[in-house]
Amino acid sequence: MLDTFNETIFRLATLDRDVVSIAALSLRVSLAAVGVGLLLGVPLGALVAVARFPGRGAVVALLNAFMGLPPVVVGLFVYLLLSRSGPLGAAGLLFTPSAMIVAQTALATPLIAALTRQIVADAEANLGPQLRSLGLSAVRRSAVVIYDVRFSLVTVALAAFGRLVSEIGAVLVVGGNIDGYTRTMTTAISLETQKGDLSLALALGLVLIALVVAINAAALGLRGYAARAYGSA
């Protein structure tokens, strides 16, 4: 155990190439998926919160249900879409980082949309009557409320990132865990533990925890700074 710990520290102190490359890919894939998920999920969630239309209750129920989609099932559906016999097979994305981003975006979007809907709905309860009195459309009201709660949406982004960077099922199915190309921290930790390379698995685990803590701290600090600046304006 002591030898494993010492080797883990050595890998971290010397910026082991495997650790750095795997961590960089995980970060790139998860952040890209969060970014796309925010572009899709925030407007969707806000519009569902503000607009009134037939079947709205069913849409809300679906968004809430899709928050808990099993990653491996999402990976399977994306695999079927991107496989050679699938409708998007000609794009040649299967077993690439792009396929992993697609799968993680599918996981992130309903989570972001559902959380955004709740935040916007709470804010719209106060702002809604005033905005409706101005004759604004549902789309414009959604945009106004999104701007009003923009600092709270940082929490939504953090929740999505935490879900994505720690998931293994979807990226394993569509990425294939290819060494040096689609191997992420979670898939590498699982593989290296099975192979007995505990020092690499432990090093990646510590990096994963450090990344999550650092990004959460940075985002919360940015949110606090923005809130103070906005409040003093």
C-alpha cells in the first residue's frame, strides 16, 4: 500500500503523461457537453416555465423524469444513432470524443432544462405579472427572466458538470475507452483498477476530485463577485 501511495504521489508530482492526457480529455468532453447543454437546456427550461400551452404538465414531468436517465441507456441510444447502420452513421463519429460529447450532452440537457425551469418559475412568480402587463411574448419574458436569474444558473452548470465528469456508462459505450484517444478519468480508473495499476487509478481519482473542487470554487467565486458587482451597480 505504501508503494502504491508513493508511486501515486510521484505520478502527480511529475505530471505523468497518462494522467495529464486522460484528465485533459475528460475536462474537454465534459465542459463541451455542459456548454452545449446550457445553450439547449436553459432556453427550453425557461420557456416551459413561462409559457402556458396544452400538455405543459406532461412536458414538466418528462423533464423531471429525464433528469435521472441511466447513462448507459443514453449511451446505447447514441450508439445506435452513430453506428454504421444508424441514421448518423455516415458522420463517422462513433468511438470518438465527439460521440462522447453528444452522449453527455443528451444527459446534461434535460437536467439543465429541469433545474432552469424551477429557478425561472420561482422568479417568474414575482416578475410575471409585470412582464405580461408590458405585452411581452413568452419568448421575450423567458429572456428577461433568464437574465434576472443568471447568477443562479451557475449552480445549474455546476450540477451538470458534476454529473458528467463522474459518469462512466455513456462515454464507455460510445467512446470505447481507446487508449490515448477516448479514455476518460472514470473509464481509466475502472480499467486500471481491474488491471491492478492502482497508482494510476488513484492518481486519476485524486485529479478528478481536485478538478471538481476547483471548478466549483471558481464558479462560486465568480458568482459571488458578479452578485456583489451587480448589487453595487
